[in-house]
Amino acid sequence: MIILFCVKQLYSQDVEFSQYYANPLYLNPAFAGSDEYARLSLNYRTILPTSFGDYSTYSASVDKYYDFLSGGVGFQIMNDRQAKGLLNDLGFNLIYSYHAKLRKRWAIASGFRLGYNIKTLNGNGLVYPDMIDPVTGASETGMESNISQKSLYFDFSFGMLTWYDRYYFGISIDHLTDPKISLGSDDPGPIGRKYTIHGGMEIPFYNSLERVHMTLSPNLLFQTQGGSTKLNLGVYLNKKMLTAGLWIKTNTEFNFTGTVLMFGYINDLYNVAYSYDIPFYLGGFSGIISGAHEVTFLYKFMYKRKRKKIEAIKCPKF
């Protein structure tokens, strides 16, 4: 079977994580240093079954608040592998976020992310029709299989975040420099700017001793990039050291496109979570078995602060 693609202009789309707050530096650079302690976040996302191709994303980030900088500093490495390595995107990001306390329970932060990306196209291993022997079916090496392209570019993002008591709201803009990439073409294609708005609140439930024994956290995320727009609605339920979440994915016309089921374990030192992303557009059993699996591990470096204490934002852990 021969498939022909005719594309006048291609707009690249960013990787999407389903556990938005488990990868906070990717969601919004203003999150750098937003926790009381330094933290390490490891994220892995893959689409199964592998017969569809290897689509996997790895992310590792660390961030910490520094008094002398009046803000947080973070560093993130992310690698996105598509179609068994045909396309690979490796990114390095340095992040700074300035924090300001407006009132006793009201704070605001603004963050900047400087990134350097290496995007590659590797044609080794691909089999084209002219490489297949019509009699034996064996494949031979062709000129197309030696296609290899690399595109290097800097990127810049900005975000703002504010939280008051148990309410939080943020906005971020990615690809402010309008980076352009060229893989296998003389006409570079732009990476469309991504606009993200996210927010939510934490609702506490008290027991007979007037202590919080459970919290409910409704959330909203609006995101647009290129010609794609999404409006996702989610809710988290936390009780003691267990958490569960549900996200419904829609677009601006409120057509349901998918859902995310998540559960995890939380304590003072580390958090672990698993989520399953089910697409609705495939329909029936095909959508159930072709979803994306995502696993997150977050570790906090507990230490005694010598100076002022940073009040952590009360947003979801995942």
C-alpha cells in the first residue's frame, strides 16, 4: 500500500501529559519553586498497543525556591519518541520564577522558560514499496531509508500563576519566539504558539473533630495551539494518603473527545500515580485498548529551612 501526503504547511503540536500538575514546570514555568521543598518529578507516557508504533515520552525535572533570588529555579529534560524513533524530540529547559506575596494568603508568580531543542528525523529501518521483492517479499536497502535530518532551535515561554487560600489560577504562553523547524523539506514549518489557561480550587470536608479528612478539587484547563483547541474539566478526590481523579476532554463545541482515569498514593516525602487516557474518537473497544498510559513519581527533598517559610500552593498533586 502506498500512502501519499500532500501538505502545504505543517504546524507542530506539543506533547500532552494527562497528569497536568504532576509535571508542573511543563504546564507553566511559574510553578518553579512553588513548593516548600525542592522536588524531583519523573514522568513517563506511552501509547499502547505497541503494534501502533512506539510513541513514548520521558520527562525529568527538578526545582527549588531560593530566598536570595526571591523565586524558584528549575531544570527539565524531556524526550519525545514517535513511530519507533522515526521522529525524536529532545529538549533541555532552564526555568526561573519570581514570587511575590501580595497579602497573608495571596501570592503571585511569573516564570520564564528558556529551552534548547534537538528534533531529528531518522529514516533508518523504514521499508518503502520499491524496497520489497514482489516474489520473496524480502526487503532491500533503498535510498529512502538513509534519510536523516536534524533541526536545532531555541525556544522561549512565559507564564503567570496566582493563588489565594484554596484557589489557584494560571496562564502560560509557549513558543513566543515562533521557532521554525525543517525536517526533510526546504521550507521550514513553524511551531504554533500554545496558550494555556488553568485553574481550580480545593474544597475541604471536616470530620467530627473539625479536622480535614477529605478534599475535593474541581479543575479546568483550556488550551489552544494552531488549529487545535481543547477544554478539559477534571476533579480530584483526596482522602488521607490516597487520591483519585477524573478528567473529561472536550473542545470548544463541547464534543467529548476522551477521558482520563487516575489514582495515586501521596505522603510527605513522595507521590506515585498512574493514569489511563481513553480516546473517544476511535469508539468502542478500539478506544479502550489504544489509550495512553502515564506513570509519575514525585520526590521531595525534606530539609529544615533557615529563613522564611514558603507557603506551598494548594493545587492537585497530579
